[in-house]
Amino acid sequence: MASPPDPAPSASAPTALGADFHHLLEHLDDGILFLDRQWRIVYANRAARRISRMEPGFLNGATHWELYPTTVGTEQERIYRRSMDERVSIEHEFYYPPFDVWIQLRTFPIPTGIAVHYRDVSQLKQANTRREASARQLQQVFDVTSDAIMLLDREYRVTFLNRRGAELLSRSGEIVGRNLFQVFPGIVYKNSPYVATYGQAMEKGLGGYFEAYYPDPLNLWFAVEAHPTDDGIIVFFRDISHERAAAEELERKTSQAQAQAAEIETVYRTAPIGLALFEPKEFRYVRLNDRQAAFFGLTPEQVVGRTLTEMAPIPGLQELFEQVCAGTPVINYPLEGELISHPGEHRYWTVNYSPVQAPDGTVQAISAASLEITAQKKAEKALIQSEKLAAVGRLASSISHEINNPLESVTNLLYLIAAEDHLPPEVRTYVELTQAEIARVSQIATQTLRFHRQASLPTRVSARQLVDPVLKLHQARLTNCGIRVVTTFVSKHSVLCLENEIRQVLNNLIGNAIDAMRTGGRLSIRSHDAHHPRTAAAGVRLTVADDGHGMSSETKARIFEPFFTTKDLNGTGLGLWISTEIVQRHAGTLTVRSSQHPICHGTVFSLFLPLGEGAEEI
Ligand code: ADP
Ligand code: MG
């Protein structure tokens, strides 16, 4: 800065001073002023003249107070006067409004008065003020930022912590001035990026980032960024506990959702009903479960891509799907027909078809759930059939009852005719033949009546009482086929049962045995005391054995199914199915052994019946 023109070049120095000293004072940057005891300015060097804006007449003229009236009554005046009176040196700094300057001065008592040494410190002041202002601003910025900020010196001592930082770390106590690793010794100290990141920032001047859990007393997750500075590290850190918790929650939910999806997938795959998804244009299989594929005897992969009608050419099905495509679901619809995979096999289903709609309402797929009810349908029919049979039985029973009375009359009348002495021998032969035939008719009627008499209460019967009437019923066929019957009744007990139902079982077993021995053989029926194989209840076991053609294992596996028969039109396939039901109701068992061995072939059915309450020996 160029110095202003010298306002008082002729100012004279005190006479006591030599020329050299005068010269020196003139060239000082600081102002030097001498005041005499009457407060007149007796000397002012060049700098003083400049700073105090002196004019030539200021020296040795008016008093300092007259020349600078605004200083009167100020601290400056008080100091000057004290210095003058008490002969002491005093320092003072003050603002001088008329010149808008900051002055720093020091007084010295001298023999003639006082000397004042002073300088204009305005610029210094301004710089300081600016520095303070910007430091304040920085502090304010640091305090309002949501990041926590910490400064570390080269010894990892915390030199600064902003407001947010202080909040977050409040539970760790006062940490400014302490070594960071002493404040947080426990945290993830080893095997963590914590120490390494700080070390790198300090030693290598590289910024770094890490996330770490700060345990008790903080219990917080922090995301920490460390950057090197000229004299240490600046650390920005953020509480990410919530984010962490949210991320963990998300992870937990995701794995839960995955588990659920797996469960649903398993249920879907193994559900006992057929499930499938079709695309809505050509009705091709997009997805289907095992059961649905099993309807066709295929795997799901073999069915995907094929069309509905290709797999199930069932009349009306296509139309049903079109209806679903138009947005109307089909619920519990009975469907029946044949599948291409099993021609000739009539099957039944209950189906539900629903449109799968996209958010905009368009049908993006059709979902189908099909429950096969073929077995139930057949069972239903069988029940109807067996009810019919029961009705026929009742009918037969009432007819035979009605026939019995006239039969008795006819028998009596024939007896009377036969008792006539004068009968020609020829006629007698005819009468005797008629008597024999009528006896047979009478027997059949009695048997039928007995067989079908509906006993509503269980009765106690012996094995022989159960078997004999049935054998009589089959007598004609047994004779015709040349079958020898051997009965051995060893059991000593009677069983409590609905005898007609058990006879129905025996009737079928014996009928089946005869069917298997068309060209003759041996039918062996035995009874002996036994115990239930599982409950060990006492009972009687009846075996019906034939040496007929026997069964293959495939046949044997299916004989108790309704409608399973190997006899075409001559069989109903209901006999054994109904029998198992009857036997179960009696808490008994019905088992079978069979062999097709060329030499020893045949079948043995074994019927176990518990004795029931009040058992007694015969
Ligand atoms: P159906 O006699 O009307 O065929 P069943 O239920 O009584 O019906 O018998 C089912 C099937 O079991 C028969 O068709 C036959 O194949 C087989 N079966 C039953 N008993 C015998 C037997 N004693 N010997 C050989 N096969 C038999
Ligand atoms: Mg049968």
C-alpha cells in the first residue's frame, strides 16, 4: 500500500534527540507521539501523522483534547491521564469511529509528559473477524447437518464432535479429547474394517467406508466414512440401525416367503385333486400338478403344451372353457367321459374352472381344479344295486312264503293219492316222481325263505348252521360240475351274527369256488376256534378251499374292488366287495390265499368271526 503524502514534513523532534534517532522514528511503521504535560502534541512521527490525520498546525498548538474532541471522556483519555499522573505504561486497544479504525496503543511516561506508541490494526482485526465468522459458519453447518462429524488428530484423539455426533455418542460419555480406540475398544476391533479404515486414512491418506455394530451402551449400527485431512482424519458417520433392521426384516420376510412358496408348491404338487393352468387362447396346459397328469397316466412335463380337447375330448368341455374365458367361473360342475389315454373307461369328475385375471381385468389364464369321483360314483351305483338285490331277496322270501302253504296242500294231496291201493303201477311211478319233485320245490322254497328272512337282530349260530343251507342251495351245481364237498366242523363255539348276511358271504365264496372248478374238483369247508389276528378276540374261523384254477397276483390285488370280475357278463364283481363290508360290520376278517401252480393250484378264503357277547360252547 502506498503511503499517503506526508501531512507534516516539518514536524520537529524533541531537541534532545539526535538527527539519527529522528530519522529512525520517521521511518517506523508504527506511530510515535509525544505529549507534554499540557497535552500538546510536541512530536509525531510520519506514521503517527498519517494514522491520526494531523495537519501542520497540530504540533505545539492546541491540546490533544481540542484536536481530537471525540476522545474526550473515553477510555483513551482515562489511560492517557493515568499514564501521565501515575507514570505507568498502559496498553489499550480501541475503535476510533471518526476514522473508522482500530488502534492498538501503549503509553510510556517520559520526563516531558508521555509518549504513545500505536498502530492501525484495522486490517488485522478484519481478518480475525472474518476468520471467526467463517469458523462460526462452519460450526453452524457442522451442527445442522444430519451427518455426525468427528475430527481426529494424528494420535486418534477426538478433537471435535458436531452436535449430531454428540447426540449419537452421548451414551458413551464425554469423548472429545480422548483416544478413539479407548472409547470404543470392544467394537469389532479385530477382523473388522474399523481399525483398518482409520489406519489407511491416517497413514496412507486414503478415504474409506465401513459399517459396524457398536454394542453396549450404544447398540447402534453406524455407516462410517473416514477421510484424511492435513492434521488427522475427518469422520462422517450415520446411524443405520433402522436401515439394517429393515434390511434384516426384508431378508427374514423373503426367506419366509420362499419357505411359504415351497410349502405351497408341495401342496400344489401333491394335492389329491388335479390342478392345472391353461392359456386362454387355445386352452393349452401351461402348468399342472402330479394328480392332474396321473389322470392321463403321464408326468406333468409330458402334458404341458398339449390342448384341453386333445387330452380330454369330452363333449361340452370346450364350451365350458369359453364361458370361463368370458369371465364366468364354473363351480362344482359334474363332468363325465373318457380320456384319450384310457379309452373305454368312463370316468367322473367334479370340476371348478376360474378365470385368472390381470390387474386390467383381462383373462390371462384359466385355473382348473378337478376331483375325480369315479370310485364314489361306482360305489353309489353298487349301493343302489345291492339295495335292488335286497329288494329282490325280500320279494323272493315273500313269494316262497306264499308258495309254502299251497305246496303243503299239494304234498298232502299227493300223499293221499299215493295211499290209494288201486293205482295202476305206471301212475304210481308218476305220482312218486311228482312227490320227489314237489319235495325239491318245497325244499328250495324253505331254503329261499330261510335265506332271505331278514333278521334284524343278531342270533347265535354254529358254523354248520351257517354253511349247510348254503351248500343245499348250490347242491344242483355242485353235482352237475362233479365237485366233491368235504366239511369238517371242529369249532366248539357258536358266533353271534346276522346269520343271513354271513350266509350271503358264504354263498358268494362257495359260488366263486364252483365257478373256479367247472371241470370238477374238491370243495373243502372247515371251521375251528381261533383268535382275531390283531385284537386277539376269540372267534371261529371258517375256511372255504377249492382246487380250482386259482388267481394271478394282479387279479388277487383287485378282487375286493367293486365291479371287478373276470367272468364278463356272468359276474357282477360285487360279491366280495359286499362281503368285505358285511365282515367289517361283524368286526371280522376276510383274507385270501391263491395259487396257479400247475400241480397244486386253488384258492382258500378264510373268514374269521368273533364269538360276540355271551359266548358258549355248543
Ligand atoms: P364275481 O364273482 O361276480 O366275479 P366277486 O367279487 O365274487 O365277483 O369275485 C371277484 C373276482 O375274484 C372273480 O371274478 C374272480 O376273478 C376272483 N375270484 C373270487 N373267488 C375266486 C376263487 N375261488 N378262485 C378263483 N378266482 C376267484
Ligand atoms: Mg362272486
